Amino acid sequence: MQLDLLLWLIPVPPVAAFFIIWLFTNRSRGLSHAVAIVSILISWALSLIVFFNVIGLKDFGKTVIGSSVPWLPTGESVFRMGVLADPLTAVMLFFVPLCCTMIFVYSVGYQNYGKPRDPHDKVGEPPHNGVEPMYSRFFAFLSLFAFGMLTLVVADNLLLMFVGWEIMGLCSYLLIGFWYARNYDDPKKITPRGAAVKAFITTRVGDVVMLLGIAYLYFMTTTEEARHILGKAAGTLSFRDILYNAKFLEYLAEQPSVIVGLSVAALIGIFLFIGTVGKSAQFPLHVWLPDAMEGPTPVSAMIHAAAMVSAGVYAVIRMYPLMSAGWHEGGPLTPPMLAMGAIGAFTALFASTIAVTQRDVKKVLAYSTISQLGFMVAALGIGAYVAAAFHLMTHAFFKALLFLGSGSVIHGVEHGAHHSNEHLDPQDMFNMGGLRKKMPITFWTFLIGGFALAGFPFITAGFWSKDEILADAFANNQIVFYVLVISATLTAFYTMRQIALTFFGEPRTHSAEHASENVWTMTYPLIFLAIFALFSGFVGVPKELAELGFNNFGKFVSATLVEKLNTPEFTIVPMIFSIVAALGGLTLGWLVYGMKPLKAGQKDPLTVLGPIYTLLENKYYFDELYEFIFGRPARWIASVLVYQIMDRTIIDGALTLIARFAYFVGHVFKVTEKYTINDPPDWGLAAPIQWMGRTFRVIQTGRVQNYLLVAMLVVLAFGGVYYLRFIGLLR
Amino acid sequence: MIPLSWYLTLAAALFCIGLYGVLARRNAVAILMGVELMLNAVIINLVAFWRYNQPTVIGGQVFAIIVFAVAAAEAAVGLALIISIYRRRSSVVAEDMNLMKW
């Protein structure tokens, strides 16, 4: 079986599932989820076949698997579309379908399959205890989402990648706003509809700039010199042709762009990076991600762990040769790398400070995702290509695990709320507590995931990947290193806070008391992911500690690049820092929250920070800032400038003016006619004419003989005149 | 030979009598008879002019015959019209046909 054919087939089952569910199996819940799960399992199987075949290949990286078809003839060149499998793709193919499958299976339990439909549940609102009314729709959208991600992963050119990107943008809108009819009493709380629009529009801002970059890159492949360099590949956007051609990259790095001081490669790199800033929720376009928690938890897992945000980082990793064009190890960073380093490091710190104060279990994870993506982007910014890819993979595992675990917790608390008839926010951690005993599987898997996130030394995957990033940062850029270390400490702290508040101590509410473990469709994916959260790190152990693991990952992935990057020399210093950060943060969190677990009604101990706490809890007021800078002016433009001023006053006013003028002219005519022609019977124009008519109509008797008589008289008169003239009596 | 002017005077006299009949009779059929008389006067005029000016050209006689034929045809049409009017209004008095009056 040819591998490239398999590559073409990988994205197909989910989209087929989407159509089948939408068109045919909509009414049957069991059939819909079966179609969806079978389809993602097929994709997973195909991906694994490809993966296990390529990791054995020699020189994989220089040689790749792929095929393409000519898609759009454009003058001299032909734009080709196709699929590609290089080492980076193989890594993505390993974890993306795996996480997606787990999420699909989990959704079966999460949406309460098996329970009867509760008549109190309204369509469009989250179900309380019955099965989700829009069950099939959920699986259809999830399948479409998986299709978008898989397309992005196997794409061999930038345009097809962007297509997958946009499909995921659409699905994020559909899925975040899944419970479209949900409304909150508190006007400050964003509804799912609002969150969906916010997500779509914020990522749109990034996407527009990214499209600009793509167009600019395409344009640059069609210039004279580019045609000379690229030959047949001019006018395409295939990764292999464009990014692996060192001469072309040099050409781009030397051409000055429209912005002074930036080369074309730098400008395009920055534009493409801005797309990632939107999609991977980096500062300043991070605002959509926490509000995207309004979607069902499997959606959050999918978007924020497995798929969408990973797509952003994947795009940068994929375009890395372009962004680092002109960079040599140890040399000055190119502008895109500077941007990535700065924004990534800042975001990592910024988001982790906010996560420390959040009450909602999913919001902590949301900010944690933003922070971890900041880690990855910062790693790319300083040239740690392999480390970023490694962290992407491990992050997908443990973050998906954490999200699904939080969903399991929420579900458990909701069960408890149903049993004890309490009305509370099931997502608020301060309503939980003591779930360790009630939900053991969830507890242990969540603990594993949390420790992986915090970077618990040696046994968790997160440790190895985070350590590699820190090692690279230590070797290359000390500022980024210290920012990331602080951020890692905070990560460990808020992770422990989350675990302690949720699981330790005594239940703080009746709902938490009556919480119970969930069905196997929800717990087995957790266990499966936990295995990977523990063991997937061992493929990336540094060479010097070879007793503990393997170093295949680094060698495998770095073959993706033309210029092999050197892994920094191993020093013990960054490892010590990362161990201290992780353990220190965890301990601190335990001291504050775990030693004496909070009782019901007790306030968060961190509130002693006072105004700082409020600032962090309100997310540095960024939402309010954006509302002020963008939201209000936009609304003002729409309702005042365009509607009232332009439309009603100017355009309608002009039309009314013309109408009034026409009316005025008509009135002038009317008055003129009245006074000259029509009205007064004695001296108007009409009256004499009427008189003349009345007077002279008597000659119309209707009798032929009268007419003939008159005719004869006239003939006589004329004849007489002529006769007299003829005989000379009249001249 | 009798002078031409006597024939022309005869034709003129007949024409005027016919004209008087057309203008002054009440009955529509009588008006038609007046029209016939006018036509006949015209024919006498024609024949007189033919005989006295160009007797060898046969065209004059032909012209007179044509006029006769036209007169006959026109009389037929006129009578048909009168019959039609009579069927509608049961009267042939010309004065009463005044639908075109103001």
C-alpha cells in the first residue's frame, strides 16, 4: 500500500462522517456517535500505519513521503495541492488522531448517552440530567473539526494548510456556541453565542494578517528572480519547494520589503506569526480563549489541546525555515524570531499570573494553555525548534487529559447537584473539594496530568519537554530563560492550587458530597491519556542521561530542517532550575491550599494580595480595554455614524430634499395654473375657450344635409370669387 | 347645331334641381334621388363636351359609361345604408340621424 495514498485518505473519514451524520443518521444518537468514532478510528489507524512506516526509513527528512496534483494552472506555473509526510508531520500524526479519538469516546459519556431525554431540557441549552438534545450535531461538528485539523497536518502547501486552519476556525465558532440558547442572568458573563463570535473574530484578525503573508509569499515566488531560482516550483506554495531551497530563502532574506528595515522573509514571517498569535491565543489576541470555555468540555479539550491551538504552533514550526532565514546559531535573531521570543515569553508569564486567581476549573486550564503555548512560541523564538515540537506533543497529551478530567469533575458535581437539588455553578472550584474519595480514577489521572503540566521531575512527560525548552533558553537567551522559569514556578503553583481545591479536603457543598465517578466512556480515555502523559516524554531525554530514556525525538524531528540545529551542550544548571521551579511551585501550592484545605465559605488565601489579586482576577482588565478601544467605537460607528448620520441624515435627507423640491415645483405649477388658466371663470384662460366651445358647437347638428348646405355655400362663395377674377372684375 | 351652351345650361339646371333635392328633402331615399339627378347632370355635361369638342375619341363615351356605373353602384350602397338605418331606427327621415350632434 503506497504511503502517500494513505496520507490522502487520512482526512477523509471524518469529513465523510460529518456528511453522513448530517444527512442520514441525524435522528439516531447511537448511529451518529458510532459513525464518528469509527471514522476517527480509521484515521487514527491510517496515521499509525504511516507513522510506523516512516520512522523506520533511512534519511527520513531529506526524503519525504508525499504526492501532489496540479490544481490551478496560473500562466507559466501550476499551483499544486498535495500531501506531505516529513518527520514533523509524523509526530503530529502520532498525537493528533489519538487525542481526537479519546475526545470522541469521552464525548459519548459526557453528553450523557444512554440516559433518556429529559423533557425539561431545552434544545440549545446544556442538558441537566438527560441526554444532550443535539447529540448528533455535536459529533458532526467534532468530525468536521477533526477533518480540518488532519487536513492541516497532512497538507503539503501553505494554502491547503490555511484551508484546514479556516475550517477549524469555523468549527470553533460552531462548537463554542454549541449551547446557543444559553443565557446568564449576570450581564457581565459572556454567553456562548458571544464567546463564539469573540473567538471567531479574534482569530479572524490573526487570519487576515496571515492571509496577507501568504499572498505576499506567493507573490514573491512569482518574481523574475524567484522563477530563476525555483524553476518549476515558482508560483506554488509547497513547503518542500519553498522552504527547503536555501537559495530561495536567502533571496527572500535579502530583498527589502515595503517596510523599511525588514526583509521580505522577515515581513512574511511576522505576518504568518500574527496568524499564530490569533489562533494560539498569544498576547494580545488571547482574549478569546478563556471565554471559549463556554463550549462543552470535550470541545475545550479539542480546541485547546489537541487541535486548534496546536495548529498555530505547528504552522510556525512548519514555516520555521522562512522565519529563521538569515539566522545562524549564535547569531542575532531575525525579526520574526524576536517577535516570537518576546511575545511568547511575555504571554507565558502573563497568562500564568492570571491563572493563579481563577475560580473556574476550566478557566485555570485555559490560561494554562495560553501560558504553555507561550512557552512553545518563545522556544521557537530563540531557535529551539525541536524543543517546541516536543512540548507541543506532550502538551497535547496532558492538556487534553486535564480538560477531560475537569469535564469529568464538572459532570460529577452536576450529578451531585441533581441529587441534592442544589443550584450552583458546577465549574467553580470553591464549590468542590474532597473529590479524591468520590471520583478516584478522575483524581489519579488529573493528578498525573497536573504533575505533567507542572513538570514534575523525571517521571512525567511535561518535565522532559519543558526542561528541553529551558535548556535551550539558558544556552541562547538568558532573559527568556528567567521569564520562563518564573512562569514554570507559577504553573506548578496554580496546578497544585487547582488540584487541592478540587480534590483534597472535605466536600464544600452538598453537590460535591454526592458526586460520583463517571461512566467508562469518560474514564477510560482519561486513563489512556494518562499513560501518554507519563511515558511520552521518554523519547526526548537528553543524550547525557541516556539511562533514563531515548533521544530519538530530537534526531528524528531535527531532520525536518535543512540546516541541522545543534542541541546545546548539556549543563546541569537549567535542569536544576526546572526541578526547583516545579517542586517549589508544587510545594508552595500545597502549603497554601493543600495543608489545610479550605472549608466551605472560606475565601481564597491569595486575596491578601488585595488590589493585585483583583487585577489578576479580572485578567488585567484586557476585555474591558478591548471593549473600550474596539468594541465601543465599532458599535458607535455602526449605530451612530453609519446608521444615524450617514444613512438617515445624509442619504435619506438628500432623498427627502429632492422629494420636497419636486413637491415644490409641482406646487408652483399648480398655483400658476390656478391663477392663469384654470380657476376664476371670468378672466382665466379656460373660460373663454369654454365659451368658444359652447358657442360654436351648435354648428355640429349631426345632420348631413346641414353640412352639405354649408359646403355648397362655401363652394359658391369660392366659385364666385374665382369667376369674378376670371372675368376681370376682381383682382 | 344647337350651341353647346344650351346643353351646359340644361346640365347646370338639372344639377341645381338635384342639389336642392339633396338639401331640402326629408326622406333619405328622396335625397338619394337628388344625388342621382346630380350625377346625371354631370353625365350630360360630359357627353356634351365630348360631342362638341372631340367626337372621334371614344374616351368620352367610355367616361360617361363609367360615371353611370359608379352612379349605380353608389345608389346601391346608399340604399343599403338606408335600409340598415331603417332597421335600426324605423325611420328614414334624414333630420333624425343626428348622433354626431354635439
